[in-house]
Amino acid sequence: NNNNNNNNNNNNNNSDNDIFNFHNQFVTLFDNLETNTCVLNEEGTIIYINKQWKQFSKENNGSECSTGIGINYLKLCDEVDLQSPDYQNATAFNEGLRRIINGYTSDEFCLQYPCNSPEELRLFVARVSSIQLANKRFIVVSHEIQMKQPRIQNEKKRIQTECLQAVSHELQGTSLKSINKKLRF
């Protein structure tokens, strides 16, 4: 009888070890992704965020209270103000996310959107897909930067364009010969 209890305990320990090992492999896998990635349950609630997600949130004055575990992504998108410049993208993302969650499509949903900071102009692509693990369905959301440009560089380009337009306007109607004379030293 004691042997049976020991076997049952060993089986439970093996099962617990398997779950523990699976969890560690899962965390390692997602933390090694280069994208800001989170995992949602089927209700749209964030149940896991990788280290890149946490880092991006920290660098952009976010908090885990608004971008962390326990936050419902669908509700977050629903709450974007109609007057916000993010409203159209939030609505499109919300619709794509709901299609994946509700199983209307098994394809990946992608959305390209701007996500600027005071220092940079940035363009991201969000990807949403579902995965099946241990007979449960989860939603994976990743945000990958496509373009990053310092605002000062963008301002420099704007000023250069304005200068070229002013010079072009000034030179309109001037003959090529007179331009060559002006350019000679």
C-alpha cells in the first residue's frame, strides 16, 4: 500500500515537474523574442508579457497597471477616445483581435500603425495569432518596430525642404545663364 502511495506521489511530482519545465521553456521562448509580445486568454486579458514588452513600457513611461498582466486588451481598445488620433487604429486593431479571439479567422491579423514618442517618429506592425497549448487556446500579440527616426532628423529634413522650396521659388523665371553667373565666384 505504501508503494502505491509513493508511486502516486512520484506521478504527481513528475506531472508538477513537467508543468514547471513547460512554464520555464515558455518564458524562455517568449523572452528571447525581439518583439514586444504578450499572451492573452480567450477573454482578451493579458496573462503574460515578455521582457521586451516590460522594457518598452518602462522606456515610454507606461506602467504595468495600464499595460501589464490582468489588463483586458479589448477593453483598453474600446476605451480609446473618439477624438484621439489613435482611435482609427485602435478600432481596427480591436476588430482584428476580436476576429482572432472569436475564431472567425485562423489567419494572423496584422496592422501597421504609428507610435511616436517625443524623441522619435516610429512605425510599428502589430501581429495577432492564436496558439493551442495543453488543450487551451491563447492569443499572441506582438508589436514590432518597422521604422524609427529621431525627430531632429525629421525636423532637419523639413527645414531642408522648405529652404529648397524657397530657393526654387526665388529662382523661378530666372534664366540658366543668370543662375550660372550668380553661382560663379
